[in-house]
Amino acid sequence: MYSHWRERKPPVGATRRRRLLLSYAPDWIITILLAVIFFLVERVHGFWRDFSLEDISLRHPYAVHERVPTFALVLICFVSPLLIQPLINILTIRSWWDLHNLILSLAMAGVITQFTKITVGRPRPDLLDRCQPRSGSTDPTFGLSTATVCTQTDMSLLKDGFRSFPSGHSSLSFAGLGFLAFYLAGKLHLFDHKGYLGKVWLFLAPLSGATLVAISRTMDYRHHWQDVLVGSILGIVMAYFSYRQYYPSLSSELCHQPYSPRIARDPEILPMHHRHQHSETTALPPPEGTVSRPDPGSLTELWGTNARIETSEYHSESQSDH
């Protein structure tokens, strides 16, 4: 009569889904915080390193139109992997709990890059064109020049001129496309010791795109080659680190499958299959007409038995020779 007063329990599947989402909540919170830090650090003045007006590596022209502008970088390193990954997911293992790995990789690479930029303060190759030094300016007799010699009124343009190391385009492109490359390598079982060249090219395609983005930064004179190299290494390391948080090694036979969800299935959904444990109380009686085989014993006993057999065979052969 009072059954309608009883508290209704939520379905088991809904409870597990809620617990599963909560288990990944710290990942998303950290990723969002990293993204916020990334945009906040962009506003920081940072350190401006001294430079020489006679340094020919800083005399390159300022490129108004970049070969890979910011919006194109977003499409290349974020949107394209985010579209390709779900497509592969549908065709292979339908697990949607690893989509945030790409965002985590980009967030970590972006924040580390930004912090390094404002801390190092290395001048870009086009700094003098941004700076527009006063006519007749020269370096001090003992020392280097500072930004006080600049006549540039656009402070954001001048501030960006001291953020050469490392290359943000390189780190972000390798973080996004590098993660996609590892993702493809796992799904294709690249290291299955069968030598399919097509798999290799599919794996190298995203990395080639990231490499072209990195090279374009030297063509626009936005970065020195050291900036591009370190940024690329940083991006690929962050991509692999993020990938391994949710996927096994590429040499594993199960490299195409993500790790199991953090919340296991409830017994009501998928009953657990326990392996039968043999003991004196649970052992079944042997069938009639059969003879039980003796236990093999421990490895030590087995090795001792083999050694005794070999010794006896050796003595018998020696006696037969005599």
C-alpha cells in the first residue's frame, strides 16, 4: 500500500554513467584551468632581453601576412584532429572517453610554451623592424641596447617581438597533430612486425603537416631555428605523454583499445565471471575408470628430477663405452 512512497533508485546504468563522468571531472577541471592560464599569461608583460642593433639575425623584415595565421593554426592542430578522431572511433573501437586527451595535450603544451616565452624573452628575428630604433641609435660602448631605443607605438606588437623562444605554432601543431599520429599508429597496429608501408605513411602524414607549420615560422622570420626545434620537441612530448595516459604502448597487442574506464561495470549489468578455484572442498570427484595423475610439483623438484635423469643417463653411457 505504501509502495509508492518508497524512494525510487536510479537505473544502474545511469548511476554508473554519473560516476564515470565524475571520475573524469578532475581531468576537465585541470584542462580548463590550463586553458584559462594560457590566455591570462598572454597579457603578462614578461621579460625583455637586451639585444644588439648590429645583430644581423634580428634584421629580418616583419611579415604582415603569416603563412599560417592563428585561425589556420586552430583548424590544423585542433579542429582537424577533433573531426578525424571521432570518425576513426566510429569505425573501430567505440569508446568516447578518450576525446579529451587531445585537449589535454594542447593545454599542457600551450601553457608550458607561454610560460617559457615570457620568462626567456628572446627577441624574434624581425625585432628591429618592429622596434623602429631612433635614427642614429647605437649600442652602448660596454653593453647592449634595450627597448628604450624603440619608437614603436604599438606596444602589443613590440611585446610580441620578445617572445621568440619557443615557437608556439610548432609546439601546438605537434601537440595536436602528434597526438593524432599516435592515435592512428595505435589503431593501425603500426608496430605489428608485418611491415605495411601504407600504415607508415598514414602515421607520418599528421607529423608532416606539423613539420610544415613549424618550417613556415622560419620562412616568416617569426622564429629562429632553435625556437622551432624546441617547440616541436615540446609538442610531441606532450602529445605522447597525453596519449599514454589513456592508451597502452604502441608495441602492445591491445594498442588499438583505450584503457578500461575508471569505473568498472556493475554486476547487475555485466555479471563477473569468476575463475573456478580448485580446493579439497570444491573439487569434483574423478570420473569412474580414471586414474588421477600426480602433481608436477615445484620447479625446484622438477629441475632436480631432470638433473638426476641426465646424471643416470651419463653414467649408463660411460659404462657402455667401457
